[in-house]
Amino acid sequence: MKAPAPSLLITGPNRVLFGWTLAVAAAAAIVFAVLTAVGVVDMSLQALLVGGPAGAVGGCIVVLAGRHRIGYDPRARSLVSVGRKTYRQVFSQPAFEHVEYSSARNRVYGVRADGRRQRAPYPAWSYDRREWAAMTARMPKAPE
């Protein structure tokens, strides 16, 4: 596998969204835990009221602490999943000819040789807006 292009544009997680979600979920988990300990909230609801926000806290920590990024490699015309020390091409040849961006749907698609498109599992809302815009500006545009 060739090394990634020097012009590779990489985007990371939406730290504002996940940061606020982390703060709100942690506060809700603490409030419900205290209300349960004091006896205001019934113990039968504890799993729902404390477990849900605690799970959201865990998910946000995993996303924010992780080093997973995606990028667009213009040389290979594919998406690249970038980890700590490795990278791998996603939606690359021979299965897909190239990737393209649909501005109407704000989604990235892999395009097969017969023209069929497959949606990439990377929603725009979960990535930094400025980095996402810079990355998708370099991609071929999908016909609307």
C-alpha cells in the first residue's frame, strides 16, 4: 500500500458536539444518582435514569479520546481511515472507482464501476464542520 498523499485532508470528531453531550450527560447522571441515593427517585428507575446518561458519557469519552480520523486521498480518489500509526483505504479500487460528495444530502458515497452508489458510514454531523467542508470541497461532486 502506498503512503498517503501529502495533500491528504483529514477530519476529526466534532469536539464541540461531543463535549457538550459529555457535560450534559455527566451532569444528568450525577443528579439522578444523588436523587436516587436521597430517595426521591425510585430504585426501579435507577437503571434508566442513571444508566442512560452514564452510557452517553462513556460513548463521548471513547470518541473524544480516540485517534480515529477519516480523510480524502485525491491521488487514490478514496476515503482513508487514519488511526494512530496506520491507515487503510475505504471505498477504494477495485470495488469502487471513486468517492463523491452530495451537497444536497451532505453525505459521501462510494461509486462502483456500474454507477451504483453506496453511502459511506461517516455522517457529517459527527465531524468538525470546518475540516469536513475542506475535505469535501476536494471531492468530486455527485449529480443531484
